[in-house]
Amino acid sequence: MSNCTAIIGLRSGSKGIKDKNIQPLLNRPLFSWIVEAAVASSYISKIVISSDSKKYLDICNNLYPNVITDIRPEHLANDTAPEYDFIAELVERLIHNGVIEKDEKIVRLHATSPLQTSEDIDACIQILLDYEFATSAVAIKKSYQAEKMLLINQAAKYGDQLVSIQDGKSESVTPKNRQDFQQSYIRSNIIATRLSTIREGTLTGSFSKPYIVKGPRIDVDSEEDLYLASLVLSDRLTHNEFQQKN
């Protein structure tokens, strides 16, 4: 088994939904879904949960006594602290304390991505094992084509009414045919990376290979996202129960 450590951040200062990371999703805290995916991974040997909240970490310890919990320094837990900074600081501290080894791979997971699967995680790690030149592997998902995105022209007003739509590439309201657009992707919140990449000052490095996830993946940022995630997870659980019975 390859040495891989999963890092999951549980910052407490969410703005869209209060205490978002521990909000109930099908009677379980939101963060528990990605923890379960990490536990089921064939490669991950350790899970580290970082939070600025003792309350959050107590919940983690009660649910997952084998998970490593860590209090994040206050200056790395505010709204302006880049994601990379807290991971780099945590990784160096874990190495210094003998928790992880210098040749381990690091998998960055998001508590707000409850639909990610262990297969998603393992596929990203496998890329690092198969391609030595890859500095990281990032899970991505199909998105709306960038050329179809519309912007409001804030400078175009009639009285107090915004009146103009712009996109800068194609005709604004009646764009070109769908098949003529280039496919776009967005990050699906799994980054498998190397310690050497992190020590170069980045999570992804100069050659990040993509893994395209299949099926719905939701990054929870609103009550609507929580509701949609609950529908997908309910359907998955029903499907799994049916398969087990048959």
C-alpha cells in the first residue's frame, strides 16, 4: 500500500450556512461523508482533520476515534488565508512530529463535497503512482461552457436599472450552437499531490493530470446544495441496498 495521508479542513467561520461543515445531511454531519469516502480508500492510511474549532474536533473524535485531529493556528483560519498556507504549515508540522513520512502523498479533500467517492480518491492517487512526472492529480467535472457565461454590464444603466448583458465572446443572449463551444471543467475538490510539490509552494505544481468524475458532484455552499446532495445520496443508498438484496 502506498503511504497516503488525507487532509480535511473544517473551518468554523462559514458565511453562507452557519456551522456548514457540521450541518446534518441525512442525519449525519456534512463532513462525515467525505471522511467515510477516505476511510474506504484503498490507499489512504491516515486521515487528518484540521479545524480552528474545538467543538468540531470533539465531534470528529467521537465519530472517528482513529482520525488525527489538529487545531489550526488562528492566523490560518480566517477568510483571507489561502488554502495552500494551512496545508503547507500542517504538513511540515506533521513531518516534524513523525506523524507522516517525507515520501508520503497528500490528498486534499473538502468537507463540503459529500458526493465524492472512494473510487474518485483512489483514481487520483493512482495517477501519481502511474505517472512519475505528474506533480499532482486533480478531480474535475464538466461545467457549463465558459463561452455561454453571461455578465451584467454594471456601467450600462437606464436610471437605476441595469439594462445590458455582455459576455465578450459570442452573441450575448442567443449564443452560437452548443456543439461549437469548447468543453469547460471545474475542480471537483480532490487534489492528490506530492510533498515535493507542496514544498515548491503550490498544491498542484507544473504538471497536474486531470481525473474526470462521472455522475453528480456538489460542492455545498447553500441550503439548496444541501437539499440536492440529500436527494443524490438517498438515491445512492437505495440503489446500494437494492444491489445487496439481489
